[in-house]
Amino acid sequence: MRASILRTAGSVCLLLFYAWAMFPPPADPTELNEARESTAERIASHPDNVDLLLLVGLSYQREGNFVEARKPLERGVKLAPAYTDFHSALGMVAEAQARMTRVSAPAGTP
């Protein structure tokens, strides 16, 4: 019985972690704007820095601004096609956009 309870507790913890990873709480908009402004200044002097492009794209994605998130992420894919973080981030953006489309679709729409 005790092993069953521990297994169930472990499964619940894993499920909660997955939910947190897939649907994190909203970030503080002030912190996102400050981080994005600081990163934008660095990108201006280093426009091909893929790490900075990834940070900007992820900040827009975290904010829910998926259209703006795509721009630096797609540029990053062009500059560094083997950098899989860009592909993963674009996949998350596409998934979130699809989820938003399903939620906002009128009832009865497939």
C-alpha cells in the first residue's frame, strides 16, 4: 500500500512539473521589457549573435507575443540551422498559436 501511495505521489509530481514547464505562470511585464531592451542594445552591436536572438524570441514567446517571437527565432534558424533550441522554440510558438486559435474559434468550428 505504501509503495502504491509513493508511486502515485511521484506521478503527480511529474505531472505538475510537466504542466509548469508547458504552461508557466505569466512573467512580470516590467522584467521582460527591461531584459528585452538590454538585449536589443546588444543585438544592435552584434546582429548575428544567435544567443541574443534566442533570448529575445523567448521573451516575446513568454509574453504571448507570438508574431514578434517568430522574427528573431526564424533569423536564428537561418544563421545557425543546427542550433536546435531555435527549432524547439519555434515549435512551442506554433503550438501556442494553434492552441490560441482553437480557444478563440467559434463553437462548432473544427
